[in-house]
Amino acid sequence: MGLLTLSSPHTHNQNSTQHMMQMVILATLPGFVVSTWLFGFGTLINITLAIVVALGCEAAILVVRKRPVGFFLNDYSIVLTAVLLGLALPPLAPWWITVIATFFAVVFGKHLYGGLGNNPFNPAMLGYALVLVSFPVEMTTNWASSIIATDVTASFSDTLSIIFAGASSDAWTGATALDSYKHLITNATAAEIAQQPEFSGFLNAGWAWVNLAYLVGGLWLVWRRIISWHIPLSMLVALSLCSLIIGWDADMYTPLSLHLLSGATMLGAFFIATDPVSASTTTRGKLIYGAGIGVFVYVIRTWGAYPDAVAFAVLLMNLAVPFIDAYTQPRTYGHNKAKRGLYQKQPK
Amino acid sequence: MTQMIRLHDIHGGIHPAENKRQSTQTAIQVAPIPNELILPLHQHIGAAAIPCVNVGERVLKGQCIAHADGFVSVPLHAPTSGTIVDIEARPVPHASGLSETCMVLQCDGQDEWQAHPSLLEQKNVSLVEQLKPADILTFLAQSGIAGLGGAGFPTAIKLHTGNYPIDTLILNGAECEPYITADDMLMRERADEVVAGGEILLHVLQCARALIGVEDNKPEAIAALEQAVIDAHLSHKIQVVSIPTKYPSGGEKQLIQILTGKEVPSGGIPAHIGIVCQNVATASAIYRAVVHGEPLIHRITTLTGDACQQPSNWQVLLGTPIDYLLTLAGYQAQQPERVIMGGPMMGFALPHLQLPVIKTSNCILAPKAKELPLNEYATACIRCGQCTQVCPAELLPQQLYWFSKTQELDKVEQHNVFDCIECGACSYVCPSHIPLVQYYRFAKGAIREERAAQEKALRAKERFEQRLARQEQELAEKEAKRKARAEAAATAQKAKQADLAEPASAPASSVDDTLEKLNKQLAASQAAVQKTKEKLAAAQADPEQADKIPALEAALEKVTSKLKSIAMELAAAKKAAAASTTTTGDSDKGDPNSPERLRKKWETAQLRLQTAEQRLAEAMEQQLDTVSALQTGVEKQRERVNDALAAYQASQTETQSDVANSPDNHELEKKILAQQDRVAKAEERLTMARESGLDTVDALAMGLQKQRDKLAQLEQQRVASSTPEGV
Ligand code: SF4
Ligand code: SF4
């Protein structure tokens, strides 16, 4: 008597949400290490600050929502959000930018929608977009220049005083590659720009190294089947196609190599756009979702006022997810065609 | 010889640890006969069997102890000889955990067979091909054969494919669930039986080819089957196909897809696409029945899991208690104790071990906590889509889960929840450890319940509407009749007025007042019509007044319409008066024998008679064979009408005498008036009779006298009832 009776299946592949989140965090390591090496300690400080703020906000909200704090903090989802924010923000941005962005991401991006799994928007990108729109100056002038251009990066203590004490960062900052190319190309040819220190040589440009590092981490995730290949691939393909078709002339538009290997392209493709909660869930839907992000990234980078576009592109496609999902339902076994489209009550 | 056909892939699927090694180390052993067998009457899909032996009776091995109840049911046979000691409700191995009626057989250990001629012997033939497929089907049904692989569907019914021609028979030897090796061992050791069973099935289905699908993790079984096919010289008909190991490729729909590329239509059966699928163990049972005359009394069951010291396969008598069986495999109870019937993916955890092995029990799995860790707490769905990637039915498990959780049942249905085969692959991969399948089972149950309720409501509504329509029709007809009567009365009244030129006697109530008024109006209106008509005629005659004609015509129309409306009003008033008369007798209310009710009954009966006659006429016209039945119906209805009429008439006379004694003045007044009427009529009739010199004159005179007496009586009563105040 009194045997354990649980519903089938009685076995599990021992994967867990927690494990998946940890793997994604782990996969950001190459990108993080390379960017710290090339751009200084700003990112490290940002990430640490973001994690502390995120955990604090999450715990406070869980208490307010009367949820078991330990149980939910344990899933690492909020740590991942904080890490992504820390990686995406300008390395030398003042501390309050990170705090505001993180607070907004956790409270408004995640919990006001009902917590993990219920948020329609990518929380990290929501936080990022908020500070980008509200504080455009801080968000565009605090990008550290790479060690390749300046020979040396700011020391840890210098970085701390820049971020927390408002010390001048002018000596260490410069425009991002995307930004400067976009401005330079209006009066110069591609060949002339290539002479500039930050563009000298293809892989000498620090941004390319960082992006390649993220690519490595991302491919590892795909290989480990933590993420599926659909979204990153379709996003990169769409971005490339746009660049090749519209911006083939490097004397007028940012070239493909720069689109793929600068800014937040790889971080976005493998770590941000693949956030499962806010992405499309069907296989075809994922392809469309990724491609949409790729197109928006190109459009906003080329004709928009902001130098990078991953955050806006992701948020815009988040909006479209319910619609995409409704129209990309797979055909179920034994059915002639898929039931697609927005749900309508069957006439009885 | 293998792989001559092109294989197809199924969507999704998973690769859980197989754990099949443990139980394939020893050959199939025959389990000893326990003291007692518990035999549920319901081990299959369909209606439970009905016991056909009594408690206390001795039965022989193979004897039918419960026969099938109807078409979708299978009989039950005694697995060994012994005495039936009980027929009672006992817990049965079913996910619901319910008890059902079981026959309890006390075994005597002699294992004494009853005579069991094979079908070949019975029909006196030597080859299966000489048997008639229909005979084989009947025999399989009698032998109690139900699907041994999955749900236990009665085999004879599955083979009864009606008008669908079958081009492919599939024998399912995939056995994709981890741990289970019963079919594997059967195919290794008794491949000849499986192949022979396949041959019988081909003959029954009149089908040309059979595919035996086996996962490639069972090379011994594949080799044995191939050898058996060659030995039986059936290579041209039966083909052994090795398929990639992947769960759930052994699901019927999935195996069909893998082997043929076809999909069973949603809501359909494999026969619709020319395929019949049978488990290999069932094929072996079919062979044993047809060729050896053995009904289904035992099966092969895997006993496995780390809690069993000797994981192994056993040939077990149906009804063997599981606790008894587990001791054979060296079972050691764990804390917490967990025993699963079936595999780890689709099996169900047993509530206790005093349950019997039934026809569908292919495995008893007793794991240690370490090998099948208990599920962790479920966390929020992160929409990762892993469930979607593994679902073999290409559903969106995560959406199904979402809508099941929020109980949006119509959306769950819209997302094809009924195509879910409950394989558990989605739950297996869900990183949030959500018990998805449980949600789907719940949703399916809820939808079925809702459907049943809806159906019921729909039927009730239909019935209600029919009744309403009937009542309306009845009412309308009654109304029409009433109107006709009222009009007749009105004309009679008018005629009387005109003849007698005498106003009606003092009205006793406001109703009578209105009647009076209306009557006067009617007369006036009639006069007006008359006058206008005259004027019109004059105008038409006189050319000088010709220009007045249209005006007069209009006037005539006006007065005629007024006359009509007055006549109608009068009719209505009369009806009201009649109604007030009937309702004054409050004692009538609720009395089923009240004249009003009886009249209604009579009318309804008449109506029914009409419809019945109409139907009869239609049937006759169309020369339907329901004519005679309808005729008797009409006869009966006619009788009912007569009965109703008689009852009504009887009540009528009763009320009359009742009312005569009524102290009610108003009532009395009415009676007097009516009586006066009768007297007048009687006088009339008498005069007529006299004039025409009929010999009824005397009788009529007597009747008149009687009526007059009654009138006098009533008048006396009136005087009596109105005087008291004055006295
Ligand atoms: S596998 Fe689990 S967590 Fe992932 S989408 Fe499906 S239900 Fe949600
Ligand atoms: S249990 Fe149902 S929903 Fe889940 S994988 Fe199997 S068929 Fe798909």
C-alpha cells in the first residue's frame, strides 16, 4: 500500500531551465573576455553592478508578490538578463545608467507581466531601449575605444572612477565603428576610411574580435542544443542579404563585414534574439522572427538616428510574435493542412 | 532481404536510455501457477465480459468463464483449472485506480485442459488457407484475443475492416519503450509463431504483403524473424524491416509513417489508408489459437528495474497477482516504493501490488530512485520550444499546455489535442519539468465531458422545441375552433335578436354588459351598412347622382369594415364571457377530470389522430412498409379519441347538475338563460315535428315538459337565493 503514483512519463532527460540559463551565461564568456581585454574593465563592472541590482529587484518583487524567493532566484534567468544588459551597455556609461536599465528590465520588463515566461518583450532589451531613448548622450559617448587604437585601456581604478565618480572618460572613449563609418562615409571613400586607426586591417578592429568571440560562444550553444540554429541563422542571412542588395557600394553604405562583425550583431543573434520567452516558438516562426530582426537591424542602422539597432529590432519583432506564431502552426500528423491564423470560435 | 523498402522519418522523437539489456540475459521462463488468479471482466477496450459460470463451479483450463457482451467485447477463459471462488469488485490495474468486477479462480494446481480443438481440426482442414476468413474472425473473437501491445483492442474487430481493402499488414515489433523486452524475447525465441500468425492475418485480410517493423537495437530478434520467414517460405510475402531506434517509433501511427510514409487521417483508423497494424505478440497469440486451439490465457511480461535482482521475462498466466510475480524476479521493496505497469514513458504507477496481470500488461517496472529520479518541481514554461521539436504528432505542446492551464478548452481543441498520443516525449525534454501529458489528459477529459453535456443539452433543447411547436399548433387549432364557435354563436345571437326583437335579459355582469353593448353596436352597424347600400343603389340608378358613387362606395367599405370589426370584437367578448364562466368554477383547477381538461384531452387526441392518419396516407402513397404499423397506430388513436370524448361528455353532464345546485347567483343566472335557450329549442323542435307529422312528437313534448320543469326549478332557486336579505 501507499506506492508512489505519479503521472507518466516517469523519466526525464535531466535538463532544466536553470541548467539552460547557466549554459547561456557560460557561453558569453569568450565574448566577455575578449571585450574586457580589448576595451577595458567597463564591461566587468557593468555586469557586476547589473547582477547585484537585478537580484535585489527580483528578490524584492518576489517578496511583494509573495513567492518563494530562493526557488525563483535559483533559475538564473534574472542573472542572464543582467549579464546581457551588462554586455550590451557602453562600457564606460555612468553607473546610474546601468541601475536604471536593470531596474526597468526586471520590474517592468519581467515582473509586471507576471514573471518568467510571461513577458512579451525581451527584458534586457526593454531596459536598454529605455536608457537609449532617455539618455542618448550618455549612451553614445561612453563607448571605450579599443586597445588597438589607443595602445592601452583605462586601469581598473580609472574605470571605477569614470563609472561611479563621474570622472572624465574622454581620454578613453570614441565613437563605435558603426557610428564613425556611417559619418565618415559621407565625405570619404571606403579606401580612405580604411586608413583610419580603428579600421586599419580587417581583424585589427577590436569590434570584429569581440563579435567573433560571441560567434564562438553562440555556435557552442547551438552544438549543445541549448538554442536552435533557426533564429541566429535567419537573422544573419537577412542582414547579409540586405547589406549585399542595398548597401553593396562600400563608398556609400556600411559594408557587410562591418554589419556582421561590429556592434551587437553576434551578441544579438545568438544571445538576445534567441531568448525563448519572447521569441517565436514554431520552427517556421523562428525563421521569420530572426529574418525580421535582421531586416530591422539593417534598416535602423542605415536610415535610423541610432548607431546600433539590435534592441529596437528585437523589440519590434517581439511585438509580432503572437501573430507569427498564429500563422506558422505546423501541420499536425494526420491532418491535411495546418490550422493557421488567429483563433476564431468555431460556429457550433 | 531487409531494407528493400524506403523508410520515412517521423517528426521529433527522443532517445531515452534504453535499459533493455538487463532483462534479456535469460530466456523466457514459465511462471508457476499461483494459488489464486484474479481475472477482471474488462481487460480490453469495449464492454466487459459477462460471467457464464457460477461461484463454486470447477472450471478447466481454457474453459470460457465469461462471454463477450456484444460486438465490441471479448470473452474470458480460465488460465488454469480450479474453482471459481468469487465474482466481486476488486482493484484492477488501470490508471483510474478503480475497482471492477473480477472472477477469482482458486487454482488446483492440476492445470487440466478442457478439450480445445484447433480451428483446423474443427473445420477438418490441414492448411490455414483452406479456412474461411470469416470463420477465423469468429474463432479469434471466441478465443478472447485482444491487442497485447497497447490498449487491448479486440483483435477480431480490428481485423474486420469492412469495405476498406487492405494492402499492407504491419506487425509491430518496434518495442520502443525503454526497459520493456517482452516482444524482443518473444521474437527471438518464438519468431516462427510470429511469422505463422502473420500468415494467418494475411489470409484473413486477403492482403498480399506484411512488414514486420523492428527497431535496430534488437538485432537478435531481426535475425530470428528473417530466418523464420525463410523457413516458412514466406519471403515473397513477409518482410522484416529494421527501423532506426527512436522513441516513439513503436506508436501505431508512427510505425505506419516510418514504413509507408502514409499518415492515418486524424480521427480515422489505419484501415482507411489500407493498413492494418498488429502487435507481434498478438500475432503469436493468433497462431496459438488457430493452430493449437489455445484461447488467450497467458502472455509474456517483462519484470525489470533495479529493484528486481533478476530482471527477466516470464510467460505469465493472466490474473497472476503482481506481488507474487515480483518475488520471482527477486524484488526488493524500495523506500519510497514505486512500481510501474508498462514502460517509463507511458506506463502508470500502481497504487499497490495486489493487482493482477491482464492482457495488456507487457512490463512490470520496479525502479530504484536513482535510475528514474522523481520529477523535480515544475517551474515556469520558458517557451523554449523543445517540446515542439520532439512531438511526433507535430503539435505545439507548449501552446496546448498554456491553454489547458487556463482552461481555454476550445483553443486546446483547435490546437488538435486529440491528435496527441500521450507519448510523453514533450514532458521528457521539458527543462521546466512541467507534467505536460497530465495537462493534456485533463483537457481531453474536460472536453469530452463538455461535449457530452452539450450533446445532452442539444437533445433536450430539440425535444423542448418540438414540444413547444406541438403545443403551439394545438393552441392555434383550438383558437381557430373557438373562433368558429364564437362566430357561430354570434350569428345565432344576431338571428335571435332579429327574430325576437327582444333585448337579452338583464345582464348579470360587466361581461354581459359589454356583450349587450356590442350587440347593439352590431345591429346599428348592420343598419348603417344596409342604408349605405341602399343609397349606393339609388345613386347607381340615378345618373344625376353618379358623382356620389365613389364617395358612397368608400363609405360602404368603411361601414362594412366597421361591422366586421364589431363582429370580431363581439366574438372576442363572447370568448371572454365563456372563459369567465369556465374559470369561475375554481374547484375545477388542477383536477385532471375537470371538463375543460377533458375537452383539451379530447382535442389533442383528435389532433393526434389527424397527424397519424396523415402519416398513414403518406406511407401508403409511398408504399412504405410501415403502413401496417401506422394502421394499428391510427386505430388505437381513434379509440383514444372516442374514449376522450366519452369522458368529456360524461363530465359535462356532471358539471351541469353540479352547477344547478350552485348557490352562486351569477352562475344561476347563466343557467337560467341556458335553460331558456333549451326550452326554446325544444319548442322549436316540437313545432317542427308537429308540422311534419313525425311520430317523435310525443317524446319531444315530454322532453319539452322536462326542460320547462327544470327552468321553473331554476327560477325558483333564483327567487330563493335572492330573497334571504329581504326576509
Ligand atoms: S519544453 Fe517546457 S518550457 Fe519548453 S516550451 Fe515546452 S513546455 Fe515550455
Ligand atoms: S505527449 Fe502528445 S504533445 Fe507530447 S510529444 Fe507526445 S504526442 Fe506530442
